[in-house]
Amino acid sequence: MNALTTLGLLSPEILLLITALAVLTLDLIWHGERRTGWLPYLAVAGTLAAIVATLAIYGRGESILGEMMAADDFALFFKLVALSATALVILGARQHIAARARREGEFYFLLLSATLASMLATAATDLISLYLAFEFLSLASYVLVSYLRGDDFSVEGGIKYFLYGAVASAIMLYGMTLLYGATGTTTLRGIAEGLNRSAGPLASLAIPISIMLLAGFAFKIAIAPFHQWAPDAYEGAPTPVTAYLSVASKMTGFAVLLRVMVVGMGDFQPTWARVLGAFAIVSMVLGNLVALQQPNIKRMLAYSSIAHAGYIMVGFVTHGLDPVGFTGLNGVLFYAMVYVFTNVGLFLGIIAFENATDSTKIADFAGLFRRSPVLAISMCYFLFSLTGIPFTGGMFAKIFVFGPAMQAGPFGLLLAGIGVVTSVVGAYYYLNVVRTMFFVAGDASAPAVPVGRLVQIGLVAAAVVTLAIGVFPQPLVDLASRSAVVLGMLP
């Protein structure tokens, strides 16, 4: 492969890198709000350009930089997930960050850098490149969480995130060293071949290696029991960062987990499927039950995201239980894209409310329908999608995850049953927010909640995509199926 072809396949990353550097440079050169006000537009434009470049190379399916990375459809799908989340978060961040931080451009630079790391991680096919990209993403995320240096909650959340992340990273790295020692290679394909040749002697190492690798990935996904950092980090971080962590960072963890476990450790699927199944059950139950008790909507959504990680994991486990099938993993990819637009859309509404009231307490949303009908209705729709109500993308996401699990034997049926029951529990706290906004009388003298122009654009975009998927899911189903083929997930 010549250099020009390689550069073409890396064009999304190159465009994002150029945008990040341009934003940082202009932030240093420009002074005054009128000039720096253009930075989010530049950041969004660069992100959209990267999305176009990603779509342009879809279907190429080539390895780049030797066997270190792959520009396959699987990686490109999750790049679209990360870029879509980033564009929406930038739209919601302008007013929020400008009012709370000194240098707005540094925030966009860190956000774009985290997304660049996310894209590199999803494309990594070698343990070394994977680990470096993962750590790059983690470092940018630590700074973003503690970006509000004058806010004790933000700093505390960042410190906890860093400490838990350092431990998880060390455990994951140790698992990688065991995997390298057992196979003599760091490429995922080479690891698969090495494990296949000596599956018997290495069987005793399958469980400890799987658990060590899962520790690092599960930390990024925030799945129980590796979720302890999430509630404090989500609540303390700037709300746009919370939105980003809940989708882009989480889905990157899922993408890496899928590639490593399915490609590198496919011969041990029954082993890691059972382990992940246990994680999924704990996450679905704990996430939903604890979310019921939260008075702060950001903290509630932190535990909700743990539950949704459990739902997505059900699709992953389904493939481990029934490797011949494919719809479970199609459901994982479908759920990932739906969750981005639904969850970030809801967070955009929260950002608009927080900008006006400086509060994220659920009780303070009382009477929002009277104060800002459009904002209340849009948030209501996103909450319906998270619940899985018809005519939302969230309904099909749950169908495509739980449906295949019901056909994957007794354990799969158990996972699906727990998923359905806990989804009903989740509906209670989602609909409680709806009840508060529409049917609880608020302060009659409270002013209307203004919604900034960029937030409006983000809300409309997220709502349109969520509705489109809820009415016409087939295009996304086809895209998810096509992307899943790359890992050998389909026959």
C-alpha cells in the first residue's frame, strides 16, 4: 500500500487533528468573545468534515500501518459514533463552557483530541497501538472531567476518575503481557492463531487473562463492578463532558472489547461470555435500582448509563453463547448509534436548563413545560426513547438486543428476562422526570428557559435522527450488519 492510499484511509483522523490544532492556535492568537465565538463553529465544521471523510472510505476494509490498525467498516462505524457524539456535544458546550472557564478553545482542543484517540482505538488491531490510543483517550478525559478548576466537585470527580483509571489500566496492561507471553505476538490475528494452536495448555490462563483485559475495558464502559468512578465524575464534570463520557468514551470501550474478544480470543468465547453475562446482570440490576434514588439528573443518568451498558452487553454475550448467530452483535452496533443521539439529545436539554438555572436537580425541573414547552417536549421524547417506547430508536435498540438473547439458550433467556424487567424499573425514573416537567407545579414567577441557537440545532438533529430510526430502522440495521461482517461476526 502506497503512502497516498494510507493517508486517504487516515483522512478522518488527519482532518480532526488539523481542526484540533487550528482551534488551539486560534484560541492563543484571538482575544475577545466575538472572535473566540467562532471556535465551536470551526470545531463542528472539522468534525462534520471527518464524518464525510469516514463515509467516503466506507467499504474499503484495508489494513494500514502494517497490522497495527485497520480501516475496516467496523472501525469506521464506531468512528461515526464518536464523531456524531462529538459534534452534538460541541453544539451544546458553547454557552456552558464560556460562562464557566477562562479559555474556551482549550476545551474544544481536548474534546477533539479525545475523539481522535477514540478513533485510533477503534481501529487498533495490535495490543500496543490499542493500549496507547486507550491511554491517550483516558488522559484527555481526565483533564476534561476536572476542567472547571474552581469547582471542587469537578476536581474531585477528575481525581477519582484518574485513580480508578490508573489501576484499571495497570491491570489491563498486565493481562496484555500475559497474552503476549502466551502467544509471542501483539497482533490480534496472531494472538488468535497462537491460542488456537495451544488452546489446551492455555485453557487455565483463559479466565485470568479475560478478567484482566475486561477490567480495563469495563472501566471505560463503566459497567459494574468497575463503575465506582462514574457517578462522581458524571456529576462533577461540566455537563457537556458528562454527555461525552456517557456515549463516545463508553462506545469506544465496547468497540475495543468487541475486537479483542471476538478476534483475538474467539476460541475462549464460552469463558468470557459467562463472565460478561455476570457483569451484565449486575449492571442492569444495580444501575436501575440505584438510579431510582438519585435527586440529581446527572447522577441519575450516570447510573442509567451503567444499566444501558448492561443492556448492550447482553447482545455481546448472545454472540458468545451462539457464535453462529449474528443478530446479537448487530444489536450492539445498532444500540450504540441510537444511544448516542438519544442520550446526548437529553443532555443538550439538561445543558440548556442548567445554563438558565444553574441547577441539575430533578425537583427544579418542575413546571418546565410551562416555562419552555419545546424544551420540555424534546427532553420528554428522549426520555421515551431511553425507556423504549414505540416510535423511538430506543424501542428497536432493545428489540435487537433482547430478541436474539431469548433464542440463545437458558442463560440468554435469563439475561433477556432480567433486561426486560429492569427496563420497566428504568421507565419509572425516566417517567418521573417527565411527570415533574409536565405535571408538577413549579415557581409561578420563574422566567422562561432560553435555549441557545447551537443547542437548538443539536436538539433538532438528535430528535430527527432518533425519530427517523424509530420509524425507519432498516438503513441502520443494514449498516450495522455490514460493519459486523468485518470481524467475522456473520456467517
